[in-house]
Amino acid sequence: MSQSPVPSALTQFLTATAGRNMTKAAYLAVAIGVATMVMLTVNPAYEAAHWAGAVLWACLAFFAFEWVVRIRGSFRSGRPYLMTGRGLLDTAGVIAVPIALAAGAEPRTAWLLAVLWFVKVIPGIPGLRQLRRVLVLESGPLLSVLVLFLMVLFLGSVAEYFLERDAQPQTFANVPAALWWAVVTLTTTGYGDVVPITPLGRLVAAIVMISGLGVFGLWTGILATGFASETRRDNFLRTWESVSKVPFFANLGPSAIADVTHMLRTIDLPPRVTIIRKGQQGDCMYFIATGGVEVDLPGKKVQLGEGAFFGEMALLGNTLRGANVTTTRLSKLLVLDLVDFRLLMARHPDLAETIDAEAKRRALENE
Amino acid sequence: MSQSPVPSALTQFLTATAGRNMTKAAYLAVAIGVATMVMLTVNPAYEAAHWAGAVLWACLAFFAFEWVVRIRGSFRSGRPYLMTGRGLLDTAGVIAVPIALAAGAEPRTAWLLAVLWFVKVIPGIPGLRQLRRVLVLESGPLLSVLVLFLMVLFLGSVAEYFLERDAQPQTFANVPAALWWAVVTLTTTGYGDVVPITPLGRLVAAIVMISGLGVFGLWTGILATGFASETRRDNFLRTWESVSKVPFFANLGPSAIADVTHMLRTIDLPPRVTIIRKGQQGDCMYFIATGGVEVDLPGKKVQLGEGAFFGEMALLGNTLRGANVTTTRLSKLLVLDLVDFRLLMARHPDLAETIDAEAKRRALENE
Amino acid sequence: MSQSPVPSALTQFLTATAGRNMTKAAYLAVAIGVATMVMLTVNPAYEAAHWAGAVLWACLAFFAFEWVVRIRGSFRSGRPYLMTGRGLLDTAGVIAVPIALAAGAEPRTAWLLAVLWFVKVIPGIPGLRQLRRVLVLESGPLLSVLVLFLMVLFLGSVAEYFLERDAQPQTFANVPAALWWAVVTLTTTGYGDVVPITPLGRLVAAIVMISGLGVFGLWTGILATGFASETRRDNFLRTWESVSKVPFFANLGPSAIADVTHMLRTIDLPPRVTIIRKGQQGDCMYFIATGGVEVDLPGKKVQLGEGAFFGEMALLGNTLRGANVTTTRLSKLLVLDLVDFRLLMARHPDLAETIDAEAKRRALENE
Amino acid sequence: MSQSPVPSALTQFLTATAGRNMTKAAYLAVAIGVATMVMLTVNPAYEAAHWAGAVLWACLAFFAFEWVVRIRGSFRSGRPYLMTGRGLLDTAGVIAVPIALAAGAEPRTAWLLAVLWFVKVIPGIPGLRQLRRVLVLESGPLLSVLVLFLMVLFLGSVAEYFLERDAQPQTFANVPAALWWAVVTLTTTGYGDVVPITPLGRLVAAIVMISGLGVFGLWTGILATGFASETRRDNFLRTWESVSKVPFFANLGPSAIADVTHMLRTIDLPPRVTIIRKGQQGDCMYFIATGGVEVDLPGKKVQLGEGAFFGEMALLGNTLRGANVTTTRLSKLLVLDLVDFRLLMARHPDLAETIDAEAKRRALENE
């Protein structure tokens, strides 16, 4: 690779600025590409937009370029990008349209495959890992519900076919047609293109509909249950790391730290975000895990760094927020709600004293 | 403003009686205004109702007046009303119709904008803050589900367009039409105006429908989870204040107060509401946080003030309520359910003794 | 009343056997009456069934008789039956049809009011109190969701009316018609009789549909949250009474009793129900709160009365059930699940010893 | 039976290899049979597929054979197979089609009954016992919701019949037709074949639709609540057995074991499954309840047997997984999540020391 230093340097630069910026550009390209593809299928737009092909080719070129960069990066780091799910999806997005064109498909049809670019967004979805864990952990009950669903589907559609085929030989011509009716009914979609008309057929349909509600309810119940426990677990994991770094909590025993961790919520904030606005009603206090904030007191600005806390005044005296607080850099804060603040103070009186002393010291300083 | 004392006095009076009364009047005006606007769009009603225009103008005048009063109030208090969300909505409600009329729109069309008055109701919705907090805290997972929803939407509609465009060139003319089908299907609405008819198209549709159920279930699961924790938190916050004011709980330690707070529910009652009816089955007792009640004993009426409790007899002896109890003024009561009453008595035997002693004293007094 | 001893005696007898039997008869009469009424509206059935009128009159007579009996009972007991919700519903059921007939309505139309008899079933629904409490306690958030629902309804329908009235002057003729569309869409019913066809109209419709999902999810989340706490509370209340009557738990402190109560479930069983079947896998044990059971041991039958327990063998040794156990009279049993059995044994070792000793004694006896 | 040794030996062999293999074959036969039956109802396929009848008869023969084997097995074991629910379903599946053919039904119609084979899948559904327990335990509230559903159904359909019969004498011809409308509407299916058109009829329909949402929400709330408690219970039961067998937990007191059991999850794995992949982020550790695993360390393979644990390194140091771990035989593992690992270490410091010591020993060994 040493014979072509210019592209190599370019690639290096791109690899360096990759990650966040490249991802953002990719999202933009996905949005533009898919929108253009959708537009192309509308006849009047197709005839007017001669530039559309160029846009699509540009998006494809960008994805191809990103793909090459990632492959090179994977060679360097030794992690096989092409073997990961993401690599496969990216590869499909890059080669699908050219293959379709090469296979002789009409351009407009071939570009329909640009919808595959949409899956590039998946790895960027925030709570996806959480959702996947719920689906994996609850896969047993969810599968059971699916089998029940299929059973009602088959029993219902055969019954309906038997009852309706004489009255409506066209719409209930065979069991696959009845299965279509059953899916549309069980999911409570109800297009109305296939509807039973005999009294017995309607009775069976009513039972299928009510079963649909039941299946739905079970489905939701399972997901709600899984989600509740997953949310608690996820928050604990994200918070635990940070808690042990805050000196304030350092002299707590491990059991108390676990206790505290359950009470805190982690939030990540970019620089120059106003966390607290003067005059607002306060119902939580903040600990700085990483980063820093600026407190905008009358006449002076106080900097607080890692391990410091703020916002405790409003909780102690139930008054309004006394000053604006803004992040100065990318910060990870731990939020302690009023509810948990009080529980914590009740269980760990020494923490209460520390906060109280600090609050008094600050109040004195500001007089 | 001193040169026109009369309108100023009027304004002052209105500002003073504002808040509750003005809000009620505004709700009434919203209801009348929107109803009149809806009616105006019905042709026969339009021709008959010559008074409708006058009603709408009156509502608009009222809102304009309320708007001016609020702006003046905000000048006096120094809080910038026009910059708040509420101020912007109010402004839009006041100026939208006149602007539309000035821009040359037909009166009936311009008055359609009166529907914007509806948003004036938003700040008065009781549990709205709670709902918003759930949506904010769970925005991560909710967004993930939305992205999944969009992904199924796009993949499904492109697939369906590809499979159905030859069979139904009219209804599946382009991808936007297929997207319309996909939205109608994924939300399980199912109008039936666009329905796949090819076997493969129906298979894809079935998958889209079942995905719709899954998305729905995740959505509900997330909201249910968020709501459960928010409800607990909200109740704690509202109750904490009041608990510490009740002398009965004053000698508990902070940990026990947190414990008790989790057990109590706060209710706010206007004057002259009967809380307990003689002869009913009782399953809770009440502590008076603020306000007062009157116990209607045979032959005499006993007044109870802040810090007192009542309704404990039914819980101690599992008998029926012995007397009517009615609020005498605006009161905040703390409700202790039978379940929690027993748990509390078990954990804090001294409280049990206090209640027992008081109950005996009252029983003696009434003999 | 002394001058007519026969009807008085009849009434007394009926009052005595009232309650359970009369309620059952009333349910039967409701079922027969409503079914007959429904059938009467079908033309061929109407012409064939001359006996239908007689059946309906008989049902009405029964309800009128029941009504009179209840009024007499209420005079005797001093509780004003006619003023209660149930009394009003019963009165409406009795007088609605005669009034309609007297007012000159066609008999078939008048008998439609027989559907009011259905509400007589309400007080007999088992979990209704529980459902009502959930609705009352969660009325705040539910109302908020309803207001949000109405807001989306009005904003969506005015927007849709504005966008579609030119394209479909018939279906979107006025805002009430658009409101009909919005209700059908927001509830995801989707009849398909009113469907937007313009691109912008469809975009608004898509937003309305997705909002419909959100409203739905909030609704369900609120109800699920409310139901969870209500179920726990309800079970505690029903179980508490019984627990304190079982001598086995009597020497526990109040805190431990509250603990135990949370673990137990109450079930009410009629006589001659087989609770345990020999050879089944056992995962719970039973305490007899009231009533009695018969254990069908080889060669002899052992009677167990109030306060006794059984089914503990399967839990202690993880073996199969060793004998059939059948109720001998109406019994209230407390069920302790294997999970909670182990937790209980871990927390209260003395209980474990008692059960162990009893189990050994029984095993010896049966050898 | 001794006079025919060959079939008896065959039967014995089949009985021995029954269970898992026979069940798998039966699932395959169900899938093939039902698919063939569905295909037969499609006219072109019916004429082309002369082999279809043979396939169906083969499936039926297999089920008949399985049925006979099971009956013989039940004679030997003394457990009455034919009296169990499963036996009855199997019997129905075997005799339904022959009876229909014998009764003179057309073959294609008779084979429709092959859909009954589908119910053979029921006993194999994993989480079914759990689902059934939820439905049984929550049957009270679910029944209440069903009664409310029926009430809204009847009141709504009679009202709609009364309001719409003059405007649409065809579609709202009688109350059964209106009931059909009400079911389709309350379940939010909304076919659109029967739709109210009068203003009052639409108002009633709107109320019915919104009630449908409410019923749905209650239904889901009940199921979600029931599912949450059932999941916790089920996990506890499955895990308890295994925990007490792991020597690591053996010296904990019973209360601590109950505590630990609540934290662990049981998973069953077939042989040669890779549990941990080198380089992955680890967030749980594993205890081997039964079976064994192989740790693929650089240069050597370490076998771990029952009672051993692995995966603790990643949790202690928050680093990546250091080696592949694969099951060597059918294994039951207990999974301890990072969250619970920390809670456990906090509450039981002696466990923490044991794990720490073992981890250090292993690290030394591998140097």
C-alpha cells in the first residue's frame, strides 16, 4: 500500500474522523437515498427528476467508500468486519443494486433495493441492545404465544372455509384464502376484503377476534414484564461504574453502594447544556461522574469538576433553583431524585451531614 | 396607566379573580367556540345560524382579553409570559383567525383555526406532568421502537410495491402508495382501501401485521414500565410534605417517615364533601394534613383540625363506619389503607398504641 | 299484612331462599329474556315464535316479583333499596317495557328495552369492585389520556377536513364527518368508509394512527400499573382475616403475620371438590381457614378441620402427592406456594420445625 | 403377547426411542399433513397432486401407530393415557378423518379434519404451563372484563339496531346483525361491512370503540400483572433445585439460598454449544448445576464439571472474556448477572472471597 501515499493518507484521515461524523454522514445518505428511491417510483416525479439517478449513484458510492474504509480498518485491527452482522448488511447494501442492474433488471426496479440501506441505521438505535435482550430472555413465552396464535389461525381458517365456501365460493375459495382472512382478523386489522356472512361463520369469526385480543394481551404482558426487569438491570449496570468514582460515595460499604446505585440515574450531556435554570422548581440533585459544570452565581462563576455535586439546595429547603448550571464539557451526571434523596438521607445519616455541611459552606461563601 | 383608573381597576379586579374562575370561563369559551366552529361546517346549520359568527367573535374577544390581562400580569411579576409555551399557544389562538381573515381566507375556512383554542386546555390536564416525565424518561426505548416501526414500514412497503404493482397497477402505483398501505396495516387500522391480492404479497402483509402486534406490545410494555415507577415517585413527592406536618408521625425517625410516606395517599377535597358515610364498610383511615372535618355523632358534632385522624374505629374492629364525616373547608387528607395500616401497626407498635388509646378515649366520650 | 297470611308466608319463604338461589334464577331469566328479545328481531323467527311474547312477559313478571320482594325486604331492614344504584337499575328494568308499550311503541320495539335486564348481572361480577377501584384511583392519568385523545381527535379531524374536502366533498362534507373518521382511525378500528386520498391527508392520517397507538399504550400502561397494586392489596385483605384464625400462625408476631399474609392466597371451594389428586406433582401446601377436608389414605379416611394443614409432604420431599384430598363442606383454604414455602421456612425456622414434626408424626401413623 | 415376538420387539424398541425422537417425527408429520391438507383445497393443486392423498394417509398411519404405541405403554405403566386430555386429542386426530369418510363426506372435506392434528403440538409448547397458570389465577378479573365486554356488546348493538334500522334496513336488519357489528367494532377489527351512518348511530359507535380500547387495556393490564408474578415464581422453582446442588452455595443458610435463588437464572444447553466467546464483553458468570464444560485456554483445554463456576474474571476486572467455553454434554447452568453478582458480593462477603481466591489461583495456573 506504500506506493500510493495520497489515497492512503486520505483513508487514514477518514478513518480518524470516522465514527461519529462518518456515521452522521451515513444516516444523511440513507435518508437522501431512500427518499430519492421512493420518489423515483412516482411516475410524474420520475420523468421530471433527471438528477435522481446521480443522487442514488452518489449515495451508493459513499456507502461503497465507507465499506472499503471499514474493511481496511478491520484488516489493521484484526477484527473481521465482513463476518459481523453489520458487515454483512453493509455488503448487501453495497452490492445488491449493482448485481440487480447486472442481472438485467430495469433501473427503477433495481434501485428499489436501496431500501436495504435502511438497515444501516440499526446499530445506531439507542435502546436496541435492551430490546434484544428482552426478546431473547422472554423468547420462551413469546414463542408459546406465537404457537397459540398459529393454532387459532389454522383452526379458525379451516372452520371458516368449511362454513363459508358455499355462501362465498369466490372469497373463501380455499384454505389459503381463509388463512388470509384469519391473519387479517386475528391481528384486528380487518381490511374487510374477506368477511364471513353466514351466521355460524360470523360466530366463529367473533371467537377468533376475541382470541386475537387475548393473544395481544398476553404478548403485551410478556413484553411489559420483560421490559420492567431489563430497564432496572440496564440502569444499574450503567450507573455502577460511575458511582464508585464519586468520592462522596467512596466511604460507603459495598452493600450501601449497591443500594445507592439502584437510586441513581445516569445521563450523558454534551457541552454548553443548561442543566438547571434559575427560578425553576427543583426535584433532583446531581453528582458529576465525569466532565464539569459551571455554576452562574451572582457576580462570579464557580467551576465544579468530577466528584462534585450540585442542586442539593433546592432539595434541602424545598425552594426554587438559585442559579443556572451549565456543562462546560461532555459530562456524565448521576441524578438523584427527591424521593430517593430522602430515602438515602434516612438510611445513611452521615451522607446527609456531608451534604448539609457542604450546603452551609456554599451558602456562607455566597453571602 | 394612571390616566385611566377605571379599566385599570377592572383589570386589577380581573387579575385578582383570575386563576380558577378565569380558567373555568376559558374552558367554557373553548367548548362553546369549538362546538360552534364544528357546527358552522355543516351546511344546513351554517345557513340557519346567523348568530354563530357573533359567538365565535365573542370567544375570540374573551381570549384576546385574557391574553392582554396575562401580558400585563407578566410585566408586573417580571416573568415573561409570552416566551413560555403557554404564552405562545395563547398568542397563536388569538391571532390565527384574524390573520387568516386578513389574508383573504373565506370566513368559514378561517374559523377552522379556532380548533387551536383547544390547546389552551393542556396546562389544566391533571396528570400531564406525570405523562410527560414518562415520555421523557422512556424516550430512548420509545425512539428505538419508532425506528423499528419505520424500518418495517419501509421494508414492507417496498416489498409489497414490488410484489403487487403488476397485479394492481392502480392501488400500488408507487412506493408512497405502498407506504400508505403499510402505515394502515402496521397500526392494525386496516381501512381496506389498499389490500394485497397476490399470494406472496399477502404473506408479506401477514408478516407486517404480526410485526405490528410486536411493535404495539413493546410500546405498551415500555409505557407500562415507565408509568409504574412514575406513579410511585409522584405519590411519594406529594405525600412527603404533608406527612412531616402531622404530629402523629412527628416522633418517627426519618427512615420510618420514608416508610410511612410510601404507604399513604394524598387526596385534596373541597369543603362540604362527605368522606365517610355511616353504615359503609370501612377499609382505610384518614389523617388531616390541612383543613378540617366535622364528625356527625349522635347528638353532637365534633370538629377535627389539622393533625387529627379519624376512621380508625372501622379498621381496629372491622366493623361498619359509625358516623358521617364531612369536610368543613378545603382539606388535604392522607389516606392509610387497611393493608398498610396493618403493616404499619406491625412495624411501629408505638403508633398502634397511640391510635388504640385515642380510639378508646373517643369511645368513652361518646358513651 | 296479617290479613293475608298466604302471600305473606310465600314472601317470607322467598325472602329466606333468596340470595343465592334467587340470583341464579334471575341470571337464567336474564339470559332467556335477552335471547328471546334478540331472536324476536329476526323476521322469520318473529313470525314463527308465537310463544316468544309469553316468555318475555314471564321474565318481566319474575323481575317485577323479585323487585317487590326486595322492596318489602328493604322496608323491613330499613335500608333504602330503591335509592341504591342496584334498586334504580332493577326499577328501570321492570318499568321500561310497560312504559314504552303504554306510550304506544310497537311491541317489538318496546321489548328492545329488555336489554336493560342485562345490567342486573353487574353486581354479581366477581372482580368488579377491584376493577372499579383501579378506575377510580387511576382516574387522574386516565382522564389526561382521554383529553389527549380528544385533542388529537379534534386537531386531526379539522386538518383532515381542510385537506380532503375538495377531493372528497361527499365523505368529508363537514367537521362532524371528519370527527367520525378520526374516531374510527384513532381507535385503530378503520372501517374504510371514510378514507383520506390526498397525499397530505394521508400524512396527517398516518400521524393520527401512530398517535392512536401511543394513546392506547398509555391507557394500557396506566391500567396495568393500577391493576398490579390493586391485586396485591386485594389478596392481602382477603387473606389477613383467615391467617390470624389459623393456630399454626397464631404465635407469630404481627410483623411476621403481615409477612405471611403477603405469601398466601385464599381460595373458596364448595363441598366435594378434590383439591389434591394422588400421583400429581405438588407445588403448594394448604391451610384450612374454615371448613374441612377428607384425606383418602390407604385403608382409612382422615378428617381435617379448621386450622389443620395438608399437602406439606410433597413440598418437604419433592415427591408426588400421596393421597386424594377432598373438601367435605364449603371451605376457605390458604394456599402456600413452593416458592413462598421455602422463603417462609428460611425466615421462620420454628414454623419449619412444627411442619416437620407434624409430617413425621403423620408418616409414622400411616406405617 | 408372547406369541408374536417380532412386533413386540419392534414396539419395545419404538417405546424406548420414543419421547424426544417420536415427538420430533410427530411434529414433522403434523407440519407435512396440515400443509398437504391446505394445499389440497386449492383447485389447480388438487388436480395436479395425485400423491397428496398418499401423504395424508401416511401421516394418519403414523399418528395411528403412535397412538397404539402410547396405549400399550399406558397399559404397562398403569397410567390411563386415553383418559388424559392428550389422549383424547390424539384419539380425535386418529379417528376423525376415517369417521368422516365412513359417514360419506367427500374426501377433500373429510381431510379438512386433519387440522385437528395441530393440537398435538400443544403439550410441547415450552411456556404453556406458565401461560395456563396466569389464565387460571387471573380468571376472576378476566371473567369480569369479559362480562363487561358482553354488556357493552349487547347494550351497544341494541342501541345501534334501534338507531340504524330505518336508515339501513339491509345491514342492520335485526339484533344479531347489530351484534356482529358490535363484535367487529369492540375488538377494533372494523371490517367496514356494517357501518353506522346516522349521526346518533355514529355517536354510539364512537362510545363503543372507546370502550373497546378500555376493555383491551384492562385485559392487557391483568395479563401483564399476572405474568410478572408468574415469571418470578417459575424461575425460582426451576432454580432452587439446582442451587442447593452447587457446593459453592452449600454453606449458605436457607435464607441466603432463597436470596441467591431469586438472583439466578437457569438455562439448559445441549452439548457443543459455545457459551462464552473470547473477546466478547462479559456481563454474567456461570455455575454448572449438571453437565460439564471445556475452557479453551491457550495451549491446553480445561474440563470443568458439576459445581464449578466460570466467567467470573470478566466480572471481577470488567475486562473482555479471555477464552472460549463450550459445553461437553447436556448441561444445566445457573447464570448470575453482573447486577446480581455485585449485590451478592455485597451481601455475602465470604462468597466474594471464595470467588476471588479461585480466580487468583486460576490466573496463577495460566501464567
